[in-house]
Amino acid sequence: MPAVFLVAVTLAVFGIRAALHHSPAAAPPKPHVTHVAVTARYYRVRSGDTLTAVAAKTRISVVRLLHLNPKLQPTALFIGERIRLR
């Protein structure tokens, strides 16, 4: 349950932050999306990655990533850390 709570709070913070930093006058920046092959079994954390970003890049839900990686701390990802995808 604590992991689900952390995920919910993290998603809420990102949503609020995105809403506050959205400028309607300026064109939105082009997102830099790195696609990961569907057959990949692991994702290696890069600088600036968050669990939400990894979930979006790999198209796997945050809940599923947490289920596959029970020792993973969603608020403390380390560069080079491997996250199991399948």
C-alpha cells in the first residue's frame, strides 16, 4: 500500500507541476522521447529519468513496474540502475 500511495502522490505532483508551468502563449517544447523495444527485458535508468518517465517510454504502467521490481524505490532512481520490464 505505501508504494501505491507514493505512486499516486508522485503522479499528482507531476500533474500539478505540469499545469502550473504550462504557458499558453508559448509553443510547447518538442518532447525528447526515446523508444524502447517491446522485447526489452530491462531498462537502464538515465540522467533525469523518473519512474513515470520510464513508464511512458516503455509503455508499461507504473503499477506494473513496481510489481515487477518490488525493491525499487520510485522516488530514488539511480543512474545505471536496471528496471525489469517483463
